[in-house]
Amino acid sequence: MAIQAIIFDAYGTLFDVYSISALAERLFPGDGKALAELWRDKQIEYTRLRTLSNTYKPFWEITQDALIFSCRKLGLDLTLDAQSQIMGQYAELKAFPESLATLQTLRGQGKKLAILSNGNPEMLDAVVQAAGMQTLLNAVLSVHAVKKIQDGPRGLSAWTRHIRNAGQGHAVRLQQRMGCVRRGVVWLPDLLGKPRHCADGRTGRHTQWQRKHPQ
């Protein structure tokens, strides 16, 4: 079946989570890169722990918790002003250089495009608008709707049940915008360096991993 729609993860796929290191370096000279890397690692760790323990928390709060821990771990004095600056920058992360052009090309080919992310709706709205992508996407979807982080089968299955339930207005809007829900959809997540291609019988999506920086 021809690909009709492509669903992207946001953070690490379309948006560069390490672009925050420039601001971090200005605030904490000599430690910007280390902070950006540890922050991302801890953010992912917190997300996975909440997946395993089935204790949902909005991604913005998880991200902030990870920042506070990382600064303490590195011995950095995270003032309220510095925290506000860094979190503000995270809300408008830079897109990867190729992201906008890729979406424009796919849109020109008639593909339906969407984001499905752990980010809560306010985060996603801000980062998409900052990148100028809002007119290229048919839908921007957050797991906040089901209170299940998508880094695992429970989260993906919960989301799939949500969008397949035609009785929910959000699902109907998704069907109208994407033109399809199950068949002909490719899912492009940030799989943390683990290449795979699969058809997930539970979610009905084909998963394709793409290496951004060939080794």
C-alpha cells in the first residue's frame, strides 16, 4: 500500500534537543554541552520510569525536573532566572536544518503530515509555531489526551484506541485531517539510535528509523 500519511515524533526527530547547549554555555561557561547531554539523558530516563510505573506527568514538568537534577549533578547554580531562560528556550527549540524543507517536500507530494509526541499541547504549539511548521501539518497530537507516555506499547495502544474511537471529537478531527488512521501510515519516532523497521500489529503503523548523521 502506498504511503498516505507520515507521523513524526517531535523532540529529537524534527527538533534538535541539543540546540539548547548554546544558551546553556552562556549561562554556565564550560558546562553547556555537558548540561544539554545530561538533561536529555535524564529526561528520557524519567519518561521511561513513568512509563514503567504507569504514573503520568506532563512532559513539561518532566523536562523541568530533569533540568533541576542535571544542574545539581553538575554542581551548577540554577537560579530562577536561569531556569526560566532555559525552559523558555526549550519551548522554542530549533528545528534540524533539514526538517522544514523535508516537510515542504512531503507536503508537495500530497502526503498528510502530523506530529505525535510526549510533549504537552502548549509545548508542541510553541515549538511548531517557532519553526514555522504550522501550515505544513495536518495535526499536532499529544499523548496528554490519553495521559500515557508513548515510549512503550501501553502508551501507543492507548493512543491507538483513542484515535480509533469515532465517538471522540479529537479522533474524528484526526481522521478528517489525516484521511486515514491505520492503513498507509508511517510512524517516524526518535528511537534513540536503535534502527528497526516494523509493522506494529497493535498500533497498525509502520515504524521507520532514519539515521540523521550517518556514521
